[in-house]
Amino acid sequence: MARIPRFVFTPRWIGLLVFALVVATTCVRLGIWQLDRLEERRALNERIRSGLSAATSSSLGEIATRDPGSLAYRRVEVTGAYDLDHEILLYGRSLDGRPGHHVLTPLVYGGEAGTAVIVDRGWVPIELDAPPVVTAAPPEGAVTVIGFLLPVEETDDVVIDRDASGRVLTVRVDVPTALEGEIPYQLFPLPVQLQEQSPAQAGDLPVAIGPPQLTEGPHLSYAGQWFTFATIALVGYVVLVRREVRDRARDAERTAEVEAG
């Protein structure tokens, strides 16, 4: 069994060991964090896949009482009429690197006065910043929308801009419950991401937004990198110790040769 060199117990080498252990521990923790992120991404992908593959619900009223978290990415079909007077822009959403907004329009449905769902009808360029967006106007009258329910983002800061009368023009996130009182309807708790519409949109705008891409992202690669860095830190310390042992042995041999000569 190899003896532990005495010099590793000196302050300099103890400090170097502590540094290597801290670096390795930090890198391992970051690697585990990336693996946790990977599991979260996989769970989200499965949730999206399950929701999009489920049977399309044709009645928002039947599912309105369920936990909103269980409804995200569920495909729905709803017929109603758009209310352009309360259209809102979802600020700062890019498409293929182009800056812009999403157009959020209430769809009054079910024949019941005061009941609506926010429909994310798609993307418009950033210069179209005043709702209602005339060049992206939806069909008039009865419209059937097929899409999927979007999860809502938790935030207390929703409204960005209002007009002189106080009407909401732009929001930071699409949170229907935060818009209650701003829009004169009882809003379904989740917005709908438009996929199909009948009658179809007349022009090229807004650009429809597809479902999220089911990728695992770079988390596994990042985890591997962090674990590699941890290994490098520990192996590097061992290499330095072995090099020091070798150098000290060489110096001792030279000293012995000089003394013998």
C-alpha cells in the first residue's frame, strides 16, 4: 500500500485539496441539477404528448370546473364570435428570430352572455402594436376554433399598457384570471392556442403558432460536462501530487549524487 506523502498535510496542499473538493462538489451538484431539469422536461413532453393525443373536447363548460393544471395542452373545439373591442396584444413574442407580439382575442361562446375564452390567434410583426390589429382581423360572426389549452404563467405583473380610457392594450403574459374585471366576460381559466379555424383567416396574419417542440434540450449534455469538470478537478489534484512526489524524488537523488561526489 502506497504511503501518503507528508507534504500533502502542509497548508498549501491542504488548501489545494479543499479547492479541488469544492470545485468537484459544485460541479456534481450542477450536473445533478441539469439531470433534474431533464426529468422535468421529459415529464412536460409526456404531458404535452398526452394532452394533444387525447380526444378533442367540444364543450368548455364540461371541463371548466376541473383543475386548470390538468387541462393544459388538452385539445378543444369551441364555437363563438370574436370580440375585437377587447382584443389585447401579448408583448414581445418572437417568431423565427423576428420580434413581434401575439394577438389575444376573446371568443364569446356557448350562447351564454358574459362567457368567453381568450384565443391566442398567432403572431404579428412588432410594428403592429395597437389592438385591434386591423390587418389581422378574424372572420366576423360565428367561428369554430380548434386548438389546445395553454398553461398559464404565475405572475403578479400582467398589464403593460392601457389607453386613455383605461382599456388594456398590452400584457406581459397570457393569464385570463388576471384579466377578470378588465374584460367584461367570465373567462375560461386557460387560453386557447389556435390551430384551426372555420371560416379560415382571410390574410397571412396572424401567423399560427404550432405546438411546443418535444425535445429534451441540452440538459443531458450539460450534465455530462459538469461531471467531467468534477472529474478533472479531482484527477488534477492527484496528478499534481504525483508530479510533486516525482520532483521531490528526483531532487533527493541529485542531492545524494552531489554529496557522494
